[in-house]
Amino acid sequence: MVFSSLIFCTIFLPVCLLFYYGIPKMTFCGAQRKIIVSNYILLGFSLLFYAFGGVKYLLLIGAVILINWTAGFLCSASRHGIVVRRIGLIFAILCDLGALFFFKYFNLFIAVIENIFFGGKLSLGEKISGIFSGVGTGALGIGEIVLPVGISFFTFQALSYVIDVYSDNAEIQSNLFYFALYIVCFPQLIAGPIIHYKDVAGQLTDRVVSSSGFAEGIKRFCFGLGKKVLIANTLAVIVDRIWQTDLSDLDATTAWLGAICYTFQIYYDFSGYSDMAIGLGKMFGFDFKENFNHPYRSESIREFWRRWHISLSSWFRDYVYIPLGGSRCSLKKTCGNIFLVFLLTGIWHGANFTFLVWGLVYGLLLIFERLWFGKILEKNPIKFLNRILIFIIVTILWVVFRANTIMDAGIYISRMFAGGIKLLNLFNYLSGISVIAILFAMLCAGFVQAHMSVKAVKGNALVCLAILVLSLIFMVNGTYNPFIYYQF
């Protein structure tokens, strides 16, 4: 179940809010007791929400909760010495990353083994193609492992808690159920933003939802829903149609259309979901940090990664880049740290060599920018040209991200620059609605602020209602509801 589904918007969320606010009031108890009751209700609905992705995976997320909650006690400086603390930290890291790598990369690992050692009569070219596409021969007879939804997010959140406790940057959470709520709270469970425990620890035990805060949450949710349903889903139809054709026959006009549409689709898909998550958090009294800040306005690759998926970038900065020395060490070591961080970023996104290449190229670009090109961008008086350049680079790299294989990415990019201009081919993919979606995508990505004040919430009540109604109409009329193109 995703936020942009009818069952969530019309059944799950209204019932959850009714229970969350109704039952505590019926208890006639104090404010602290009401928070406790509210937490248990929210925890129950969060587990139910996750069960829609597979009841059996409740055992997995339950194991993650128990392991990291226990590891938190082992890592506490007030309870144990350095040896026990290190054991607890290593234990949590091995369990969390072990689960993540098993579910995300086991299928790719088996495909590589089958192609290399059990390729049979396959030619060298077919073996290489099978390896890079992640398609095995089936020689080992091992069934495909299904990826549990949201595993990349809740394992990273669990790790942030253990690492913060180990570093004495957060207090241990003695209440297992409160810790479980931190991990499985459904607004940010399956697609982020990645929440650091120290940022919400106080909110687990003491939070107040005002009428203005609740209204702001509704507005943020509606805008996020509109981003996802009205813009991202509309653009996704164009992108899918283009990628389903013979890529070698694409003309440059169509190839650039598909690349630009996907660039906006993935932004509105992901940022829309983050807006909905932040809005839902406000409805339940939580303040989650922003996850996107108009990344396509960036004037450098470095700035792009400060604006794109901020919670992921800050996670790698706080728990990988800075512990390795960050930029406080030699230039050579700093470049190595950057390269490692983006290698891990590519690996984190999915079990495909396209993600790996995508991350590695960004790492190399950031090193290149730090060593030389960044100074040119800073000195350029026409900053708009910087934006155009960065947007083109990002768009080309999104092609790599979207492609099924490295070979497909290479073919597609080659058609973008050598496919010839055929403007009339645009009419094969564009409709009135899609043109409107593209125009709104370009305008909103560059000029509309993401955060809405309480005053703006009240002033735009009719706009929010219109977006909500229009989104629901789109959801009723169409079953097409993709969630990006990779599974977390």
C-alpha cells in the first residue's frame, strides 16, 4: 500500500486518525497517558500498514527492532566499557547490513555465479550480458528472493540509533514499543525521509498537535499527493512508452523527451512522497526534516547533492564521510572519502550495475569539481548557464539510473546525441494533459517553495481541496500508480 492509493486515502488514513484522536479522548486521562495510548495506536496501525507489503515480513522488521534495541543497551557508555560497546556496534552493523545485502543483492550474486560457473554453452558475450543485466541461467535452481519494501530505510534508521548511542549523541530508549514506533512509524516507513533517532526522541514522549499544525499537515499531504498523482504518474506514462520501444531506433527528440520527463518524474515521485510523509507526520505531531530543496536549481553537483534526498546525503555524511575524516584530511584522502561515499550510495539504491555506475560517476564528478571545475563554476558570472549545465548532467545520469542494463543506458544516451531531430515524433507521446504536467513540472521545480506556512495553509484551503479532489479523480480513473523504478 502506498500513500497515493485509494485504499490509503479513503479508508486507512481516516480510520487511523479517528482512532488516534478519538480513543485517547475517551480515556479521560492526563496528557502524558494520552501520549502513551496514542503511541500504541499509531504503532498498531503502522504494523498493519507494513503488513500490506507481506505479513511474513513483519518477522523481519520485528527482528530488526529487537536486535537494534538490544544493541543500543550494549553500546551505552553509562552501562558498559569500550569492549562491550564495540561488540554491540559491530553486532548491529553486521545484522542490519547483512539483512540489507541478503535481500537486495542475493539475486544478483546468484545470477553472476550462474553465468560465470554454470553458463554451459553460453558464449562469452552472453555471459557478460547476463552478468550485467542480473539475469541468471537458473542452473542452481534457487528461487528469487523478494525484496521487503522499505528495508533500505528502516535498516538505516536502526543503524543511526545504535551509532548515536555508541557515540553518546543519543540516550538509549528503554521502552521497546517506543523504539518500535520510531522504526515502523508508517509516514516515513517505506520511502523516507530517513529519520535520525536523536531528532525525534523527544517527540516520542512529548508532542502536541495544534489545529494549525494539523491543517499544515493536510496541506502538505495534498500538495505531495498532487505531485505524485497529477505530475509524476502522468510523466511516467510517457517515459514507459519510450523505454518500451526499440532504443536503437530512437531519434534524439524522443530520447531527450523521455530523459527530461523521467528527470521530472523521479523528482515529483520521490519529493511528492516525502511531502506526504512530512504532512502525515505533522498530523500525528511529528516534525520531520525536509528531504528535497529544489535540486534542479543547483549550480554545481555538490549543491545538487545538498538539495537532493537530503536525509540520505546527511546519513552518509554523518555516519560514513565524517568518521572517515571528511574534508579535514589531505586532498587525496578527501577525494577517496567522496568516492567511497558515492560508491556506497549507488550500491544502496539497488542491485543493478546501473546504480553502481550512477553512483561512481557522481563520485568522480564531485572529485573533478573539487579539484578544478568547481572554481570555474564559481567564477562564471552567468549562473543560469551553470544551472543548465548541471541539469543536463543530472538528466543524462538519470538515464543510467532508469536503464535496465548498462548497454541499454549506452544505447539511449547515444541516441540523445546522434539520433537526429524529428519534432513531429513528439506527437506520438504527448497529449494535452501530459503537456500541462510538463509545464507545471518545470515551473514548480524552479520557482515554487516546498514549505508552506500556516497562513498559506488557511489561505489556500480551496486550492488544497481542488488538488485533493483532482488527485482522487485521477486515482479512480486510472490504475497506473508506479512508485519510482527501484525498490527500497
